[in-house]
Amino acid sequence: MVFVCEICKNNPNSHSFTKINEDENKICYYTHPKEAQNNKTEGIIYHINGELSELQNKKWIWILNIKDFDYMIYLKLKILWKLRN
């Protein structure tokens, strides 16, 4: 079953965690936190965990665009950093 974030289904710009490429070995995701329109931690974590739960032993690459980095983006990155633990 393919993961669908219901929040992003209604507004594709909500979380800025987008699959931009996939082949038989890896999946590439792109994030630009400044463009994310929904800053609720639970939704961001739900979306990313949902996407990553479908990797099926594939490697993944995460392109993180930090253009226009500011304090709000720092807070979002703190959330994302917690995901890796």
C-alpha cells in the first residue's frame, strides 16, 4: 500500500517532503523548510515516517535546501533531527 499524507493531499505544500526520484536501489527526497506551509510537528513526523516506512530496504537520499535559513527553519530542523533518533 502506498503512503498518502492526508494533509499534503489537501495542500501539497504543507510539509515540503517530496519524493523527486526513485529507481530500483534508492529513493531521493527533497525538503525546503521555508516553503512548508504547515509547521505542526506531529504532521511533519507522520509524513516523513510514513514515507520512510515504505523504503523496503532501499537506500534513500535527502536533499535539504537551506536557502533563506532563519530561526523558524532551525526549529523545524530540530524536529527533523529528532526523527533520526
